[in-house]
Amino acid sequence: MKITANNTNRKSWLEVEKTSDFPIQNIPFGVFITKDDIITIGTRIGDFAIDLGALHQLGYFEGIPLTDDIFLQDTLNDFIADGRKTWRLVRNRIADIFDATKSGLRDNKAHQSEVIFRMEDVEMQLPVSVGDYTDFYASKEHATNVGSLFRDPENAIMPNWLHVPIGYHGRSSSIVPSGTPVRRPLGQSKPLEGEKQPQFGASRLLDFELEMAFITTAVNNLGERIPIEETEENIFGLVLFNDWSARDIQGWEYQPLGPFLGKSFASTISPWIVTLDALEGFRVDNPTQDPTPLPYLQIDGKRSYDIKLQVGIQPENGEETVVANSNFKYMYWTMVQQLAHHTVNGCPVNAGDMMGSGTISGPTKDSYGSMLELTWRGQNPLTLNDGSTRKFINDHDTVIMRAHCENDDVRIGFGECTGKVLPAN
Ligand code: MN
């Protein structure tokens, strides 16, 4: 089915600023609450939030097989479970409804007042109920940097890393939408020199991880695997993902079973899921993989995406300083490989599951996706625009992540993923 929603010639009768992340070609999906306390599934065009539940009740999705209450829910899980054909039909229809050349809602002020809200008048929620959350470790630059810092520069990349998309099972209970404050965690860290007992207290090395996460539909049944060619149709879309990390807790606990409480205290996501369909025009060549992966992980076609990424730190009452610019295309392991690997042992992946990419670090020092790497574990502090310095993230700092794709015709973005750090309890 053609993705007519992506037509770059299309203009909306809703006003959209040129620099907006949300032109009519984006049509992301999210969940919001209105001032009247109505929770609904919606989309966004420019700075307008659109109530899909209301649109559906008014008959605008006639002819598309949808249950009556599919958008009158507080999560997107059921809609995602409907599958790619339905996502495409709905996105294409929304594009038509808001197309400047199409009458209907454009000429119906009464309907508009039921359906369209200003973004400042709604509160964004988590878009999905995340059943399971997995975090990968898929940027070679990041793995090399962290391997050097935590272990040994000579053997930074472990021998398995070039063959296996490494990941761990995270906690979905602490995934929060952008804007939710994040409490500095308490925990253990390694004993001071000459001491026997580990330290306990507020983490001193609080960090962000610049990631993206993809959200799946129901992929496979227990005991079944799916071929890599079929993985892509099971990816609904992506969000920005800040995998907050306490490096001192992580460094003490991570061997032999991997990350645990140093990661599970919070992860922040951007609230609008940008569909994989909307990113279609931004595919780029896959990274060169040497050695060649095993057959079940081999890919053809363009499975990487050119998504520009940025991180800023804003001190309380101060101005923001951009500290890193990276790109999703730097990932060594692609999403389809991650999903093929995840299911190869027959473990089921369900609608609404979330897969973090792992920190996305680029090849240059200003493209690293964590403070651990940007300051080389605090050895080279960053100076912010207000003259203060940071080795890691301070209390009351806000970390702001952004992501967008852009070419001569269109800009498709994710908005912001922000979180302010509160002092430990
Ligand atoms: Mn991570």
C-alpha cells in the first residue's frame, strides 16, 4: 500500500511553521489529556494536538476497519496490535483530512472545535503501556569508549560484540514521558581505596544516554522465530530515549550479569511515536559490518536512518548549552537485526514492547552520547555557556534531547525529550 501521507507536496490547512518537527507529513501518534480531563489517542500537526477518538466518533475514519473504541484508550497498544496495514490506512486518512485542498473538516468549524486543541492546552502521557523494555548496546564507538573506560583500551570491544547485538532486559516500570522530573538515585558504589565496605549514598556520577527506542507490534509466538526480512513490518515507530545512568552504581554492580540499579531508576521518552513509515525518505546505507554477521542477521537494502540527534544541558534558571550532536545512522547494529536477534530463541515480543538502541555515539568527540564519554569519565570537564563546568549531571540540571530528519523537501522531527534532575531523597 502506498504511503500517501508522506507526499511532500501536501500542505495542511492548519498553520505549521517551517521549522516545525510536525508538518502534515509526520503524523506521529501519542496519548494526551485535555483540560476537561479527557484522555485520548491523538496526533500532532504543527502546534495542534488532534483528538483521534473524536475524529473517529464523527465518522472521519469510515471505511477503515477499526473498533469503535480503538482511539478512546489511554495507550496505543491495541492500535499498534492492529498491524502495519491499519497504521498506513489511518495515517493516509489523517493526511487527507488535514490536506489544504480537501474540504470536510476544513470547512466544519463545529467539528474542528471538538477535535483540535492547542499543544499548550494538553498534557502528554506515555504513549504505550510498555510490557517489556530491552536496551541494546549497538554503537561501536560507544562500546569502544565504554570498554576503554571501564576495562582496558587494548580490549575495549569484547570478542562477542561483533557477532551478537548485545542487550539486556531493563525495567519498564520507570519509563516516563518527557518533562517528568528524575530523582537522583541512591545506591552502592565500589569501596574507596583501602576500605573494605562499599560506599552507599546518592549517586555522584549521574549521566544521560542519548538513545532512540523502537516500539513493536506483536512479533512472534512463544517458540517461534521470525526471519529478518519480516522484522521491519513489526516496527511501529520510534521515540527519543534518555537512558539515565548512574555510573558509580553501574561500575560496581555490572559484573557478571550486566546493568541493574544503575539504570533502572528512570528512562525518559519523547511522547510522540514517529512511525517508521514517516521516516521512509530518510533511509541511508547500512554500516559496513566486518566480520559478516551470521546468516540470520544478514541484511540487504537500506536499514539505517539519517536522524540528527542533539543533547543540551540547562542549569536551573540558566541558558541551555548544546553538549553533543550525533546521528542515528552511526548505529552498527540496525533495528531489524536487533529484532531478528531478539526473537531468534523463540522469546515472544509483544505489541508495545520498547527496544532502546543503546547510546548513540559518533566518531568525533563532540558526537558522544553520554557525559562518561564527553568528559572521559570526568577527566575533561565541559564548560557550559554560564561558565560553570560539568563532569556529570548536577542536581537541578535539565537534560534536553532532540531528534529530526531533514532534506530539501521536508523535516520530520520527534520534538523534545527532557528531564530535570532532583536531589536524592
Ligand atoms: Mn543504555
